[in-house]
Amino acid sequence: MPDAAAAADGAVDTVDDVVGRLREIGAGLPPADGVAVFNRAYLTVTEAVRDRLCGRYFADPTAMAELDVVFAGRYLLAVGAATAGREPPACWRPLFELRAHAGVHPLQFALAGMNAHIEHDLPLAVVDTCDRLGCEPGDVEADYHRINGVLAEVEAAVREQLMPGPDLLERVEPLTHLLGAWSVDAARETAWSAVRALWELHRVPCAEQAFAAALDGSVGLLGHALLLPLGLHPGHVATAAGRLPGARNRPAAEDGTGDQAQLECSGLPSA
């Protein structure tokens, strides 16, 4: 399989490079853009992983730093393709195609991006990283699962920040039903199963490529389901409560423009 980190537009070499590129991407997008919503979540995850690389959290921080860079390369490749007017991989197409759809809630954008990046990009990135380092997936498995705690914290923060308050839940029942079926823990476990399958197929390149293509397509189908337009006005369901540190709080305007202002500051902290 091609090494996406090397092929991506704006290729990165270090985790700090990844953080810088994510900030650049976020700065160039309207805050309400669906890709911007996911990008903020991904930036938060990357910064949390970077902070843990300096301590004793990981058994092999060098390997985890390499995985972080290779993993990010696949998202940057999708961004680069969309920016250049090319089609991104199938797993990313729903997010890029529906990024401005008024009927899609910001939380749907965040989870659809996580779905594409975790269930498709992550398995391929683990295999690419093992090839680079001359190791096997089992050598990085313990650290792989240590990241689950970091992702769970961020996903919980995303849901808390973007979900409406209890007084509005009845009005957005379709949203709660749609998103209740997806979790980061299940996605990570599914991704690790895909890692094992890809590694077993590594000796048969044509079979490995066929599996990767099928994975790309199936994750894309789930992305379309997660982004099913629900006809909810985002300004009515986005909440200004529960902002993470650094998020911008804007008062609602009396002239009725507050709905858009709420949407623009919904999501994780802006870069």
C-alpha cells in the first residue's frame, strides 16, 4: 500500500508538524464547515497524544509518534484532494460532500470524520507504521489500546459540547437515535480487527489491496448514514454550554442572527 504520509499534500514529519497543519486547516475554514468541526476534534486529540509522548504514558513513544504522523497523513491527503478539486477516498467523501448541508448537525460532522479516520485510515496507518519500523502489529498493540482512553475523553467532550440540553432532547430525538449506535471504543476495536486482517494479507498484495478497497467503501457507506440530513436547524440545537478551554462564546444577537453565531462557535476549541 502507498505510504499516505509521504504522498499527502503538505506532508508532515513530526507530531508538532501535524498540530501545525491542523491549525492551518482550521484557520482557513469557516467554523461551521463540517470539515472544520471534525478538524477541531482531531486537533484536540493530536495535542493530547503529543502531551503524553513526553512522559511515561506509552511503552514506545517513538513508535506512537511515528504512527501519529502516518495516521495524520491520510487525513491530510483527503484534505489535499478536496482542496485541489479531486475526489477524496470513499470513506471521506460523505463528509466533504455534505460539509455545508444545513440539515446536518455539527455532531454528525464530528463523528463522521472520526468514523472515516478511525475505521479506515487507522488500520492502514498501523500497517504502514509497522513496515517503516520493521515491527509487527503485536509490538504496538498495547500502546494502541492506551490511546483509547485519550479518544474516549475527547469523544465524550465532543458529545457533551455539541448535543443539546435536556430541554431540547425531545425535539432532536432522531439525532440521539442516529448517533447512539456509534462509539469510539467500538470503532477502535473494529479498526484493530482490520489491522490483523491486513497484516495477514500482507504477503498477498492483491488480496490486501482488495480488502483495503472494500474497507474504504464500507466505511464510506456508514459515513453517509451518520450524515443523514435530519432537517434540524443547527442554531436551535447547538448549545453554548460545556465549552472546552479556548472555545469562543458569542452572545446571541437580538436580531435573530444568534442561531448562526451559535453554530459558528459550536464544536471543539477553534485553532
